[in-house]
Amino acid sequence: MPPLLEVRNLKTHFFTRDGVVKAVDDVSFTIDKGETLGVVGESGSGKSITALSILRLIPTPPGKIVSGEIFFEGRDLLKLSDKEIRKIRGKEIAMIFQDPMTSLNPVLTIGRQLAEPLTTHLGLTNEQARKESEDLLKMVGIPNVADRLKSYPHHFSGGMRQRVMIAMALACRPKLIIADEPTTALDVTIQAQILELLNKLRLETGTAVMLITHALGVVAGMANRIHVMYGGHVMESATTEELFANPRLPYTMGLLKSIPRLDESRHDKLQPIKGSPPDLLEIGNSCPFVPRCDYAMDVCTKSFPTIRVVPTENTLGIYIPGKPGNQMVEVSEGEDYEQHLLACHAEVKMGDPATVDAGEIVA
Ligand SMILES: Nc1ncnc2c1ncn2[C@@H]1O[C@H](COP(=O)(O)OP(=O)(O)O)[C@@H](O)[C@H]1O
Ligand code: SF4
Ligand SMILES: [Mg+2]
């Protein structure tokens, strides 16, 4: 079955006075019908700009989608007219943002705001829209719905507002919901409730979810597959199980070490990744993680590494063929250095010696 969404070689850049900020640089991925794709990365890695590019909501200027294709059910969204893309937004693809207060209109009742997409996109009458709004609020677990429809956003708590946002996103039964840090502003208990709700509704409605977060812990129980983003690139991509059991990229390993794990002893200290996210003006062709990577080599500064994609049964990593000076490296399970080589510089079959361009270690 063809994917629901296919993003190919997307580049979204910002043309600023200081230079070109390559916020999203050659990003490709797919989302299947009904699946949850987790997109994870530190702040500034290009997650939101990727999401906004899909819906063509990039502020222009200074932003511009400079190249790429975004197929949604076979149609390239980048080629649609403004009118056509407006029909897709909210109806076919809905978005939930981190802070509901920025998306809810403070001077309109929740009822008005919920009814709006129903009358505009689905052509319901006002009475039908009111009834449907009540059902939607019930669906996201809001009590006293008739009263609540007459309330204004500031009458709701943060968690309740996020529930309303989910109700609005579901209003037109979209095929894809893009949830951009939907729980970041909420406290931990409410976070868990909202994620549980999102997952339950996904299963009930069959909608696909692109779940964006800076916290790997958030996607762990939710996503089928995870993309790890950094410096405008997808750095690693794997099934959730594979990513947690077998991270290949030094950056992913760093992210994993920086989250609390219930399955590890309390003596293991959390380790934040040293350094700070890259200045996107200075990356050039280098791997953006070079200044922070313990395993960086010469080759990492010259070209962006080939990244791991979802592995096959026999293949753990990626191979850069035909490079002069290749060396044979024995692969032993569970050792960071070899794991890194697998991810960035070589394809290795389980238990085989690998051929890699080891180059010179620069960090
Ligand atoms: N309006 C803008 N002008 C210039 N650069 C921008 C603008 N919006 C975003 N960027 C750049 O894009 C990068 C990625 O942003 P974003 O996708 O919002 O990151 P995040 O992963 O935190 O969602 C930022 O680090 C920033 O450098
Ligand atoms: S080893 Fe090189 S390519 Fe791999 S993450 Fe480190 S700097 Fe990037
Ligand atoms: Mg963001």
C-alpha cells in the first residue's frame, strides 16, 4: 500500500540578513495510514519547520520551501493552489500545537470554535455542528459539554484546553494529525493522560499521527517508528523497539542517556548531551553533530554521513562503498565505538567484520 504521506528531499530555508538558515535540509520520510511516527530532537532541530512545511504554513519571507516533494495520498501538496491546500488543512491534515492558547481564539466561545470547521469543511448546519461539537467534547473526556460549549478558552485548565485542541483536530476526521509538542506545556500526569487519549482516539478513528517532541520518553509508548532529527537533518530512523534496544548514532545514544529509564538502576546518572545545538549558518556539508560527537572523524566534517534507515533482518547499518583507505573492523555487540561505525560509516551484517572508512578521529 502506498504511504499516506511521503516527504521527499524537503529543503526549507530562511533567508536572513546573516545568511541562509537551512532549518530543514534534505529531509525524507513516509507515514503510513493509521500509524504513529515519532519525530524527536532537541529544540531547534527543524521539527516544527518540517511540520509547517507539510501544511505550507512557512512564513514567507524570510522562509521558503526551496525544493522537495510532499505527496499526500498521491498529490504533491507543494503543487496545489492556495485554495486547494486550504481544503486539506484541518480537513485532511490537522495540527495540534504546544500551546493551545496560541491557536484558540480568546474572544470566541469553545462552541463557536469547534463548530467553525464543521460548518466550513463539512457543510453541517449550525444545529448539526452544535450536536457534533458536544459529541467531540465528550469523546475527549470533557464533562458538562452543553455548558462547556458556552465557555471561553481562559475558563479551561491547560490540560482541558489541549483536550479541546484534540477535539478540534478530530472534528473533520482527518487522515493525519500532526501533534507538535502537544504535551510539553503540561505537567507530567496530564501529559500521560493526553498521550493516552491521543492514542485511544487514533485507534478508534484510524487517523495517522505525526508526534513531534523533544523528549524520547514521550514517543516511547506511542510511536511505531521514530525519526531522530538534528540540525535540519533526519539523523536516524528506526522502529521504536529497534531504536531503544539498539541505537546506532552517537546523537541518539546521547538522547537515550539523557532520559530517565524505569528499567535502569537509580545509580545510573542521567547524562545531558554536552554542548549546544548547532548554528545552522555554519554547518555546510559537515555532519551537524561534529562539535559534540565523541566519535567524529575527518570524514564527518566533509560530507553528511549516510544515515541508518529502518534496518532489514540482516542489515544493521549503512555502507559507503568504494572509499579509498577502507579498513576492516571487527564488530562486537554492545560497544559504542563499533555501534557508531555501523551507523555513520558502514554496512555490517550481524556478526560479520565490516569494511569502513575509519579516517582520522578528530574529536
Ligand atoms: N522565522 C525564522 N527565521 C529564521 N530562522 C528560523 C525561523 N524559524 C525557524 N528558524 C530556524 O529553524 C530552526 C529550526 O526551527 P524549528 O523547526 O522550530 O525547531 P524545533 O525542532 O525546535 O521545532 C531554528 O533553529 C531556527 O534557526
Ligand atoms: S560520528 Fe561523525 S557522522 Fe556520526 S554522528 Fe558523530 S560526527 Fe556525525
Ligand atoms: Mg518546535
